[in-house]
Amino acid sequence: MQAFEKLMMLDRRWIFLLLIVVCVFTYVFDFSIPILTEPETEAIYNFVDSLPPGDIVFIAIDYDPNNMAELHPMTYAVVEHCWRKELKIIFTSLSQNGPGMVDQALRDLSDSLAQDRTYNGVEFKGREIVRGVDYTFLGYKPYYAIVILGMGQNFRLPFSNDYYGTPLDSIPMMQGVFNYDQCAGVIDLSGGNITDAWISYGQGRFGFPLFLGLTGVMTAQYYPYLGSGQVKGIMGGLLGAAQYEELADNPGRAKDGMRIQLSAHLVIILFIVMGNIGFFASKRRLSKEGGA
Amino acid sequence: MKRQAPFALVFIFGIFMVIQFFVPHETSENAYEFLLDWIIIIGIFALALGIWSLFKVSTEKIKNRKEASEYSYITLIGLFVMMAFGFTQRTGESWGLYFIWILLCCACIVALMTMRASVDQGKKRMWAIGALVTLVGAIVVAIFDDAWQFYFTDPQGFENTMFRAFFDYVMMPILATMFALLAFFIASAAYRAFRARNVMASLLLLAALLVMSRFNPYLPFAEYVAKASNWLMNVPNLAAQRAIVVGIGLGIVGTALKVILGIERGYMGKG
């Protein structure tokens, strides 16, 4: 077999091996890469950054652990930004394993918020995050479309109690908060088609500003809604999360993961180029042989 | 009547939901809220049905000695153990006989499954006795051990260390690993599929390379690559996706009308 044919027919295990070696190597050696931000992510950052303290942001954590590599860093970056700005958050999770994701993020972020930090030259004092004052976690209910519609009438319809069993009426931050009208906007971090329901049944019916955080493969699918104005901003995949961290001056898991993703993409590009070199070289050889 | 009643119900409620969407009157909203509650109640019944179905399918696999049927035990033990963790919590510092109770529950599930899967009547009886003994043991431990208790109405179980540990250290890594494997298959598929065989394939290849390189700050014209990629997403991609979305939307309206008018009857089981 010619060398070019070998290039085309490379055993996939070599690809797997090189990819894992590159990923491990870039994970072990710590270096940071500059992040270029995009208007889609800037829209979300600017929305959160422009809100006055005390405003309520609704964050839907609609993903399971299989999407955590891309979406968990978004949760950490957005929620920390909100809390540093002293905004209040209503969380829901309309994905079965989502409550575990919220629970973990709340535990980690409560610890992080206790520290003094400086972001974009502004000093933020550490403070205790109090359940019922800084946030309310409504929990999970099946049939997400119905729950989204129900919350549009009143949060108490699908969720009479929060995730921890406290009636919504006895939660301080929920006094006078009935539905999306009292929220400045909704940020849906999703790894599945729950996003469609947020657009059709949520934004379409109740008209709130909707922002999306999606996995990389989903992002392209939701650009029409960005163009039509139904969605105000999109964070796409780990890159979107890293862009948010960059804008918030809060480097975390996403920026850390970007160097690994960048290296992995370079390996994929390398293999694509190799495959094409092999393809054209063998095509040329075949046409020469045919000509002779 | 048996067939006409469901069609009538679908027609009435389908038309009602369509009209209700455009009527912001209080009565209409109340009726709508009432229906939403019903859907959630029906959904919870479906959950119970799902658990029963999983139990049935798993025991059938063991009964027919299908390949890798031993995993069915793990599936059901995982299901019931997580449920047990979610409904229990310790009352003080010590766990008491909690882990013995969990073991007895697991033994009971295994005995029940094996009993259901057994063909021989003698063995069936033996496993039934085993299931009964372990069940009684679990009940006795639950009654007399004060170190922990059940919480069916309040969510104390979510605070259970075991529940959290199993989610954080078992569930999360398993699901994350499954998804991470995709990276390897995507790399392999990209290597084989992205060949510039003709003009269309070349365009696809070029678009893929641009989008993949959009966040590479080390490229000589990184800013222009990012802009080109952004244009790709916002113009050609948007146009194509919009056409697909509008097509799907019209398809959904068509299918919904067919269901409401009784033309599409697939949901009845036999068309």
C-alpha cells in the first residue's frame, strides 16, 4: 500500500491515542490562552452587568452530568457574576438529573462567594449566600413544557414548595414574586430540547428576555431565534463559557478547559488535513496510472 | 363507544387549548391551570408505570437468560437503592443499622427478581421465602433502629450524604465519561468524512475548519477567522436553520390538526 493510501486509511485507534496523549499533556501543563469574545456572549454578560442590585434573574439549569463539561462552567460564571452584583436568583431544573447539578453548584459557589475578590478592577467583599434571600431553588417537575407554562401563570402552580420543602409564600425573596413578570430575564442553560420549550412556550407566550447557554453541537441550531430577537444572547459550548469568564474577569473551569479543547481541535484539524492530502495524492496517482 | 370517546376527548381538549391560548379571561386561565394540574398528575402515574416496566423488562431478561442479563440486577439495585437513600436520613451522628437495612433491601430485590425469573416452582418458592425473610428483616430494622428514619413528605433525603455521594461520585463521572467518549468518535468520523470529494463537500470542509479554528488565538489572522466564522453562523447557517425550523413548525401544526380531527390515530395503539 502506498504511503498516501496509508494516510487515508489510518486505524482509528491511532487517532484515539494521539488525542488522549494531547489532552493529557495539555491538562498537565498549565498555560492560559487568550480568549476572543463574541457579541452573542457579550449580550448575556451586558444584561447581567447592567441590572441593579436586588433584581431577580431566573436561571434554568436544564442539563444532566453528561453535559457538565460544557455547561457547568457557564453556571459557575453566570451565577457568581449575578451574586457578586447582589442580584437574586430563582433556579429551576427541568431535566431529571439537573437538581444534583444545581445542588453541587450552590455548595461550591456559596464557598467561593465568601471570599473577597476583585473583578474588572472592582472589589467585591465576600458575603454569605442565604437560601431564600439570595436565591430560591424551585427544583424539578416532569413535563417541562407544562411547567414552563404553569410558571408563567404563577410559580406556585407547579412548585408550591421549593426544592427543600419550604412553601414559596414563606420565602422572603418570593414575596410579591409571582411569575416571569417580576424577573428581569431568563437564562436557560440547556443540553437538550428543553430550550425549544423555553422559546415556544416561555418566551413566545410571556415575552420575557431569554438568554441561552447551550452545548457546542446545539448552538448553530438556535441562531435563527437570535436573528429574530426571540433570544437575546447565546453562549455556545465551552468557548461561550470561557468568553463569559473572560468578560467577567473570573477565569475558571472554562478557560482552564479551553487549552485542552484547542489542542484537541488542532489534532482533529491535523487528521482532516492528512486525510485530504492522502485523498488528493492517491487520486492523482490513480489518474496518472489510468493515463499511462 | 370505546374508540369514539377518546377521539371526542382529544377533539374537545385540543380545540379548547387552541382557543384558550388567545383568551386572557380569568375563567379561561382557571380552566387552563386545572388542566395543567391534571397533566402533571397523569405524568406521575406514567413514572410509576415506567418503574414497573423497567422491573418487568429486567426480570424478563434474566428469565430468558439473554446476553449480559446480570446487568439487570445492577440496574434495579441502583434504582431502588437511590430511592431508599432519597427517602431516608440519619437522625443523629451515627448511621446505626442503616447499611444492614440497605443490604437487606438489596437482597430482597435480588430474591424478588430471581423468583420472578425462575421457571422451576420449587426454586420460585425458595426465592419467595428468601424475599419475605429479607423484607421482614428490613422492616424490623426500620422500626427498631432510631439512628435514621424515613422522610416521605419532606425532602430530608436530598441532604442524605449517601444520596449526594452516589450522585457526585458515581452518577456524574459515569454520565460525563459516556459523553466524553464522543470526542474520540467525532475525531475519527471527522478524519474519514471531511474529504474534499466535490464542491459541496469542499464547502462543508472549509466551513468546519473555519468554525473549529474560530477560537484559535494563535492563527495569523485570528480576528478575521473569528469574523468569518461568525458570519457563517449568522448568515448561511441562520438561513438554513430558519427554513428547517419553519418547516418543522408547519409539520407540527399539520400533525396536531390531524390528531385533533381524528385523522391520525396512532396514539390509540392500533391505527
